[in-house]
Amino acid sequence: MNTSEIFGLIIRCAGLVLSLLGINDIYRALIMLVQGISMTSFMPFLFGIPCLLIGIWFLRGAPQLMSFSYPH
């Protein structure tokens, strides 16, 4: 494995972690909305949705980041 493949593996692992954290935050926010706790139940959405989107982008390989880090 060369360095670009190792970096890609690290990016994908970080994407998996970010996706799982985002899913967890969204799940907690939905549970709080169902229980009707308060307006603070929207707070996990503010962190969960961007975390999930960035995690999915990382899982797909983050092509712009990879091409910036290791140009051909």
C-alpha cells in the first residue's frame, strides 16, 4: 500500500465514525421530538445532519480532498 491508499483508508474510517455519530444525533433528536421535551430537541439536528453529510462524503472517498492531498 502506498501513502495515498493509506490516506484514503483513514478518510473512509473517519467517514464511518462521522456517519455513525450523525445517525446517533438524528436518532436522539427524533426521540426528543416524539417525547416533546422542548425546543432544545432541535440542537442534535444542528450537529447530526452536517456530521452525517460529511461522513457520507468521506465514505465516498472525498475526491476533492484526495486530489488536493495527492495530485497526479
